[in-house]
Amino acid sequence: MVAISLVIAWRLGYFDLAEQERLVGLIRQARETAWAAPLYVLLYVLAATFGLPTTPLSIVGGALFGAGRALPLAWTSEMVATVTAYTLAQSVGQRPVRRFLGRHHLLGHIRKHSDFLSLLRLRVLPVAPFAVLDYVAGLAGVPIKVLLLATAVGILPSVAVYTYVGAELVAGLGETGVARFRSLWIAGGLTLVMVLISMSPAVIRRFRK
């Protein structure tokens, strides 16, 4: 997805200096718009609730609002999405969710290990997509307080990193020479680290087998 996005941006001319300045201007204009933050939170909550990837949204938030402002916005969105997905799994959406996730490998694991530390590990290391853990926790009857506490702590590292990545990408567009490459290297390096961390559970399971 990143590679395709870069190719599209290159074909549209966004690597040209004039287009970069225009893009930075649009971002600054969006930051000053009153409804930008509420709209961002709403889209983030909907995406996280229905199982869409939240990493791009964290990066976009960092690019639009800066890391300091985007971090609480993204964190709040994921907390609200946890409540909505959990509530859907326990109420109106219980039958379709059970049909869809009834045999998910996390269901048995969470039924046996629904303590704070187990849920925290699943949040810090994204073993399953964000919403899947919420739905499975709802089906397994995990107390909402435990899930919210594990989510509040567990998502902080990834949200902080990805919002910072978005902010650094925009900072790189506004710089020239060495400063630009420094921002891009920071953004790329942090993204690579988070990708490796997210892949570590699968790698560990493969080595055990």
C-alpha cells in the first residue's frame, strides 16, 4: 500500500517542489478548520469499530494536526471504538459477530486468559486487528473495565509513534536539503520498527513450530 501510494503521488507530481508547497498549505489550512478534528475523530471511530486499519489514520492525524494534538485525538477515537465494538458484540450484533468470529483462535485464549496483562500484551503486539479483539472480548464476556484499561495503556506506543511519523513526513515536505531527508529517515525508520514489532508474534510462532 505504501509503495502504490508513493507511485501515485509521484505520477501526480507531488514530488515537485510547487506541489509540495501547495500540499503543506492545504494541511495548514485544515489545521485551522474548526470541524477538522471532530470529523477526524468520527471517521477514526467508524473505521476502528468496523475493523478497518487504524495505522494510516494515526499517520494522517499526525500530518494534519501535528503529533501533540493528534495523539489525544487518535487515542480517544480508539477508546470510543473499543466501547462501540464491545457493545455491538454483546447486544444487537451478537449473532452475526458470533457467526463470523465464533471459531476465532483468540476466543478460546481470551476465555482462559482475560486478565489485564494478557489483554495488554494483545494490544501492544497487534496479534489481531484492533476491532477483532474488541468483538472477541465482548463475546467472551471480558469485563469492559479490564478491556478499556488494557486498551488505554496498550495503544499508547503505536499511536504515539504513528502520529509522530505523520508529523515528521509533513515536516520533511516543508524543509529542504539535509533537514528534509532527516525527517523522512525518521519517519521511515520508526515505521519499519513498528512493522517488525507487529510481525514478531508470527515469527515467534513459526520458530516454535
